[in-house]
Amino acid sequence: MHIAARFGRYLPLIFVLAFTVYGLFFAPHTTGMWVLTGLTGLLSIVGLVDISQNTYAVRKNYPIIGNLRYILKHFRSEIRQYFIESDNDAVPFTHAERKLVYARAKNIAQDSVLAFGTLQNTYEPGYQFVTHSMATVPAADPATFRVTIGGDDCLHPYSASILNISAMSFGALSARAIESLNGGAKLGNFAHDTGEGGISPYHRKNGGDLIWELGSGYFGCRTEDGHFDPVKFEKQAADPQIKMIEIKLSQGAKPGHGGVLPKDKISEEIAETRGVPRDRDCISPSNHSAFSTPIELLEFIKKLRDLSGGKPVGFKLCVGHPWEFMAIAKAMLLTNILPDFIVVDGKEGGTGSAPIEFSDHIGTPLQEGLLFVHNVLVGTGLRKKIRIGASGKIITAFDITKALAIGADWVNSARGFMFSLGCIQSRSCHTNTCPTGIATQDPIRQKALVVEDKTERVKNFHHNTLHALSEILSSAGVSHPSKLLPQHLVMRSSENEIRLFSNIHFYLPEGALLKEEIDSNYYSTIWNSAQAESFQPRVVIPKAA
């Protein structure tokens, strides 16, 4: 027994070696026997390599059969997705959500409806829903679901759809994916955020409206040493296809980290678009070199607005230290320089690669971040002058409804539009082996993505999602998305209690932060510690705050 337990793991190797010797020298030479001998011969080679290598302990101790562990591990995500997870397991999007996007992108109406009742547990704490009205209104035309972005200093306000394509760079996505997204934006009359990777020929090919995102790498308007180049910016910004300019302070997937494009995905075309070398990963700095204080940020916004000829300029952030955003708000009051818009990115966002700890444990989720930004702008009396966008795991009409009710004016979706292109959530975006040709620079893999077909699907997803939103609004007795309020949303807090969002969340009154006494210990403490001259707090925030 002792010997069997000690050496039994080598029996598969012993068996294939023995059969190989038997097949080569003693067995009748038939076709079937040669096939079996060839198979055992290959397995013998695998086993001998296993016991001779010193990298993998499992393979060394369990030759041949130890490889099953690595094979199953390689396909673990696919096995879970297709055979184990339920329709409502969100990792990160549920099968039901993905199926809904596919149906809307393909115009398959029957897959957008549900038979035999909801699969949601409506008595589980955290369940959310929209209250309906007994005085419904006619469903509004989704074409009217637009918002004008541009403040007093903006010469060219932009009428944006309330659903647009969120930031995804050329490089992170393939050329065909970018071309399809922009083509769909053109057909559907909505905007396409470039991501921080610069403006490629594929962004321009179809002429769809662009939101030019500037990250800390200043791709498309950078000097040789990576700093901001005003001459290059002014030339690029003059393009009429560019409707708005967005400064990326941070993003949901990796706030405070900077963008990462692995060198394996940097083609000659990407290097030319970004102005970077190909022999190393393209990593954006975590901080901007064009400004270092809240006041300097606003001065940079004014500079970009002037250089662009008066186009809307704003910034995107995932909310981190609350006193930093309040410092920006104080700088707005001090300088009277206002961004035209602010996009709040939730930490649940993310389409490409990010360190695990950053994705899991850094940054504020969208719901809390959006509410905080909305409250600060209301509390400073600036909300009516600044538009707010929201992004972070938004793909359904209910997701849009929730973001608008909490405080946003419009939303951006990244992974929703990736699903419309055919993304299967393989979660291999960082490997350059995307099976659908969306998040890869492999020219052969990209050929699987047919631009003409995907362009239509992008447009369909946008149109059908806004149509679903119009039906939700009609049921709630709301004539336009801009009229959604927190009291239209309800969340179950326990098995026997539900509460309106307006009762769950704290909303500051207009101008509350400008008063001598602020009716909130949290907002009062943070506000009094923030300073327009620095992102650092004026005093140490007490633990009780």
C-alpha cells in the first residue's frame, strides 16, 4: 500500500511507455495499432518532459495527468460562463444583461422580453425598481432625449444624446472596432469618446461626433518628452468632428494609476497616432504635468477652451479624496472659471487592463460618486451651469434611469457598446487574443469583425435602449429624462422595508455650502478642510468625520 501510494502517480507514464514499446516492437503492425502507438508515444514525450522540468511542481509529481490542471484552469472562465453561472450571476455582467444587449443590437424583439415572470429576487435587500404612475404619459420620442452642453464661456455648445459611447482608446480596441463604433455613432446621431489614446484615422473615417479625451500622456498633442503641446492641440481641436474636449483626471478601473497599453498591442499605426515608441508598454503618468493645483486645472480648462475656439471643455474623474473635488469647486468660485461638464466615472467601470487591487478596492462606485459631485455643485450654486455625465457599468434603460434620477444629465457606456459589437466577455482584453477581434491588434483576429454589420448593431443598440427608456418614463408618468427625480427610484433595504432614493440619500439644498453653518457634519468637515490653492486638505480630517 505504501509503495502504491508513493509511486501510483507515475502509473500513467509507465503505462504509455510500456504500450509504446509494445506497439513498436511486439504488436501486429495494423493501422489502428500505429495510431494508438503514436498517441502513447506523444504522451510518453509529454510525461518525460514533465518529470525532467523544474518549473511546475504538479507536472513533475503527476506526469501527464498533471497537465489537466492547467488545461482546465485555462478554460475555467469559459466553463463557468457557459455551464455553471446562472442568468443573474454578475461577473461582471450577467448572462441576461448580455443577452439583452445582443438582442437590441440585432433588432431581435422576442429576446428583449421575458416570459413567465422575473428571475430577480424582489425581496432581497438591495433590489431596486422604478415606481410607476396611475397617470401615465405618452411615450416620448427618443430622438428628443438630448442635452445641451456648454456654459457661459462656451461659443459652440453641443447637443448630445443622453446615451453615448464611453472612452475606449484605439490601441485598447482594434481599428475595426473603433471604425464600427464611430460609424454607429454617425448613424445614430450620438457621440463617441476617443479615450486617451488620441484620434486615429478610424475615428475620422465615418465622421461621427467625437469627444476628444486628453489623459496625462497628451496623446495627439504632446511634445517629444510627453508634455502638453498647445500648437498641436489647437490644430487638432479645430476639426469640426471634435465636439467636446474632456480632460481625464482619473478613470474607474484604475484611478490614480494612469492608462496602460501593453507593448504587444502597440502597432506601427498606434505608435504614430499616440507618438510613442513600440519597444515598451505605453504607460500614462498618474499625474498631469500641465497643472498641479485646482486653480491651475481650471486655468488649463480655460486655455483649452480658448485654443479650441470655444468648444465645451470639461473633465472626467472617479471620485477619490472628497476634499480634492471640493477644492476644485472652491477654485471655481474663486476664479469664476467653470468647466462646461464633469463626467463621473464609477469604480465599477473598466474595459481594458488594470491591476487587480485597483479594480477591486480603489475608487468610489458610481452611485456614491455621482451623488457627491451633484451635491457639491448644488451646494455651491453651480449645478445649473455645469452638466454632469455618468459612466460605469451602464448598459440597460434602467441603468440610465437610475443615473439620471440620482443627478446625471447624460450617461456614457463602454462595455454596453462592446457587447453590441459582439464581445462575449472573455475577459482577455489585455492579452491581444480577443476572440471577437474587438480588443486586439492581431490583424487576423480583427478580420472576424465585419464593420458594416457591427456599425448597424451599434446604432440599433443605442436606438432600442433609448426606446426602452421612453417606455419606462411613460410608465412612471415622466415626459422627459431630465424630469427624473430620486423619488422615482426605490430600493429594498430589508426583507420587510423599502425606501425611496430621496430618503436613502442625503441631498444638499441649493447654496448650502456657501452658508456659515452647513447642515451636514460630513459635508461641513470636508468643505472646511478643502482649499482652492492645493489638492491637499487644509487640516487633517478627524476620524469622526
